[in-house]
Amino acid sequence: MYVDKLVDQLQFFDEREDEALFFAGGTAKWSLASNAQTYPAVRSAIEESKLKANKRTQELITDLLTSGPATVKQQIVEIIRTQKESGKWQ
């Protein structure tokens, strides 16, 4: 299922060395948050995936379900800013 593939990408949200991997995780988190608000079936599938996920992924799922896409976008922007200021990303 497509939702499971996105949930698998959440592990990269914590990536701080490889910018492309971080974007995979960040995009997945935002997409899941956005679609969970719009589509009850997607939210249900995400909640089901949470039961099988590791602890960190469960935390990320809880965050995206409670904070919503706007907050996730702010998190992404802040991480990018911090990484650029530290010289890790261009």
C-alpha cells in the first residue's frame, strides 16, 4: 500500500547528513499529515501502520497526526535553515 511506503520513508526525517534523504523523509511526513486530514481512510491506514512501526516512527506518526501539515512544513523549513547555517547543506 502507498501509505506504507510513505511511512517507511519517515525514518529519513532525522537524517542530517544526506539532504536528499532528509527531503524524502520530510516530504513523506508532510504528505501523510496532509492526506490524514483530508481522507479518513488514509488516517486509518497511518494509524494501523503505527502499530507495526518502531518507536521513533511511532513518534513521528503521532506528531504528524496531531500537528498537521502546516506545522510539519514549519519543522522542515527550520531544519533546512539550521543545516544551511551550520554549513552542512548548501
